[in-house]
Amino acid sequence: MDKIKLEYKSDVVIIGGGLAGIVTAFELLEQNISVTILERDKEENFGGLAKKSFGGIMFVNTPHQRKMGIRDTPELALSDWKSFAQFSPDDLLPQQWAKFYVERSIDVIFDWLTKRDITFLPLVNWPERGIFHPGNSIPRWHIAWGTGYAIIESILNHLNRHPKRSKLTILFEHQVNELLIEEFQSPNSNDLTIKSFSNKDESYKPIKRVIGCAGIDERTGERFTAKSDHLVVASGGICGGDLSMVRKNWYKSWGTPPKNLLNGSHRFADGMLHNETAKIGGKLTHLDKQWHYAAGIFHPNPQHELEGLSLVPPRSALWMDAQGRRFGPIPLMGYTDTRYVVEQICKTDAQYSWLILNWKIAIKELAISGCDYMTAFRYKKKLGLLKNLLFGDKLLVNRLIKESKDIVVADNLKDMAQKMDKISIGVSIDREKMESDIKAYDAQIERGRRYFNDDQLRRIANFRDNRGDRMRICKFQKIDDPLARPLIAIRTFILSRKSLGGIMTNLKSEVLDSEQNPIKGLYAVGEAAGFGGGGIHGKGSLEGTFLGSCVLTGRAAAFAIINKEL
């Protein structure tokens, strides 16, 4: 082993500077606890994936909901959660975390954020409604004004102005690749030995205590150790990096992972700390439960390999397979059941898809699940947001058309099919059947709402009954409409996003071993912990629960460290 040149010491060391790690640090400073954050990324990226997110969070029974006349309860939210999660009988800890979330989303998450000057738009959104079983029964998705960027910036502003800021050390470009432990013979034994304990008497099991971590300062190549009484793993999930862990843990029922799989996660979410936690006895669980998005495109300006953008799929667009045939008999559609959509695309031979729409649909409904392209939201431009709602986001659509290699534009169906063929991968567009599917859909709209016999149109009608959705959805817009051209086709791929599984934790965010005993001094928060318990979401998310769970698990860890009830 290389000689240790750098040594750090604090009461608590946090590995990872995303939302969960920052929240944990803030709560500890409140109690005058010294903290060191070890962040692998550069300083300008402090805040992790949350900083680039759209900033939607699920809350239960907020003032915003009540003002809109929405009646919500923890009981209803938990029922919806379990419907999407499809927990197994063994998922006791994930179910406890889910119950914790819906019962405490206001005082533990919403109130905490609003006290840090984070505001949410008055209109509550309604994604993940479900297809075959209930999703969100009512709107719960609250969008932060300024997106996830504003969430991180607001918390960091409060962190940097904190009266105990001097007790916080933040070290960037520090890669942690080892957890340091002590082992001792029994709960009553004080005979400590670092890493080398053995005992022939099998009635005594070594009990581990984590005393810090070690790694490399990637700016200098020097090796370091960081010692502490408590260590918090906040390093994210397994859905970034080189995607090898995603492929290795792919959900078996979906077959093989797509050849063209995009990376929509953090480039350092590579599972390294998951493996290191497992080496010292921590239990990993549900790693095959992953939350991917179905409408990913290649990022026009990638910062790492296979980086993708996640589109918010327009609900008036037709979702087609790689040959240009409409998915069915149940048509695919955004805002319904993301996991089902991903599953259906993965079952096709080509494992990618097309969104077929037109200019009128695009400027009203197309969006990006992130902050960089949603400029009116990110920079809090109220007039810009109002203009986009009234006249459409032409700037966004023109930018995507100009920058993306996955988008083709044409004035008629024949030319569009030809352009689609040029960027198709391994298959050809079935032009006749694609035109037939589009004309059949348009004919339904032509006959009028009274005669709708298409599931997508029935869902659009239902969506438009909600005030928050009506502003963002076209009124039964035909695809091949001369008044709505040009036609637009978007080649979309599965985009890896979030890990629903991870390091198993109890409700104190303590890391558990295979017998569900806490490993002393070790905690996991955020995506590293599967957002709580190693799998708070089960198989599927109601959306907005990721950022919320980062706050929840981070605060739970901090309160456990200071030995207080949350």
C-alpha cells in the first residue's frame, strides 16, 4: 500500500457531496459536530445529480394541494406507494421507510426545505398515474422554483453562512476506495484489533466498528486517510460510471440490457462504495431494481461517455417501436407508468423507440427532465415561463432540433420516414404501417371526443380535466395536421437514471449486516441506501420521492449520530 501522506480527522466523515450528504452535514453542524465531506467531483459540481434535476418532490397534504382542493392523506399515499412498489413479504425495512416518508413528508422534508428559502410552484403536478394498477391517485409532484439547481444553491447558501461553518471541511477530487474498521471480540470486550481479528471460539462473533476511510487525492495522487467516530456513505447509486454494474444487475425479467443504453446518472455513481461496504459485512439488496427512463436521447454536449438527456415525453405524441409501428394494444404514454414503458421497449428486438409528433405538440408539451435546458424554470423567469405556457417553448424545441442527432424534421410522412431510416439502428422503418397507424389515430380525433375508442385519447381527456395538466397538453391534436407541421420524429433510448436498491439500512440510516445488525459507526443515505432501507421504492417510484428521500435519510442519519429522535 502507498504511504499515507494526508490525514484528516473529524467527528463525522461524509463520503459524497450530493443532496443527501449536504443535508446530513447541515444537520450535524446544527449540533456543533465537526464534519468532513469527501467529494470526488470538482467544486463547481458540488451538489451532485440533484443540482441538475428538474427539482420535483413528492409531498403529502401540502398547503399547495389544499389550495387546489386536493385532499391527500398518508394512508392514501402509502396505498399508492405500495401499489407501484409491489413489495415482497421480505421487504420489511423498505416498507417501514415508505411509511416513514408519507407520514413525515411535511415536517421532515417540506418544512425543512422551505425554511431554507426553497419555494415550490403553486400548481401541483400529477405524474405516474398508473396503467394497470393505481399510481398517484391525486397530484403530489411539487416543482421547486428554480429546479434542483435552486434547491442545492439555497441549501449551500445556508450552509456557508452557518454559525458553525468553521467546523466543516469540504475536500474535492478525493476518491474514497476503502473503509477502515476495527474488530473486537464481543459486545463486552475492549480488545480492539484493526482488520486482523480472529477467534476460534465460534460463540463469539467479531463486531465491526468503522473508524474512517482511505483513498486518493486525485489532484496530487497522494493517498489519504480520514478518521472519524461516524462515517456516512452518500456516494450515490450504481447507475452511472461505465454502466457495468447496471448491466451486471439488470432485471432478469426484462431480458438482456439494451446495447444502446444511455447514462443519465452521475459519472461517479459506479458502485465502488457499495462493494467496499459489502467487503466489511454490509448487506447489499435489490440492486436489480433500477429506475430508468424510456425517452433518452444522446446529450449534444456530453461530459462523459454515453451521457444522455431524459425527455419528458409529450402525451400527445405517438410512441412507436424501432420500425415505426405504434406500441399496443395498450399504447405507451408518458406520465402513466414509466417502468411499464421501459419494460415494453426492452422486450422489442431493437430495444429503442421513436416519438412521433409535430411542431404544435412539441412547443406545448416537450420538456427536458433537468435544469440546463429548462431555462425559464432554472433562472426563475416568470414572464418567460408564462410566455412558454401561452405560446409554447419555441426556444427549447429549436435548440433540440439544432443540437440533437436523434431528431429529424420533415414536411410530410414520406420524407420523415426516409430521414428516420437514415438514423435507424439495425432495422428499417415500415413506412406503410407507420403511416397507417398515424392515420388511424388522426381519424379518431377527426370523429370527435364522443367517439374516442383509443386508450391514449381517453387518457388525454382525463389528463386535461386536471387544471395543472390542461395548460401543458394539446386539445386532441392530430399528428399529420398541415396546420401543425413540420412533423418531428425523435429517436429515443433507455436511459439509466437511479438505483432503487443499495445498502440496507434501518430507520436510523445505520448500515446493517446480513443478520440485520448495525455495523457500528457506519451509515448510508440517499441513493447509496436505495433511498432508504436498501429499497424504499420496491420495483417502481411514484416520482419525486428521490430528492425527498435524500433529505429524509440524511436527516435520519444526523439525528441518529447525535442520538436524538427525528
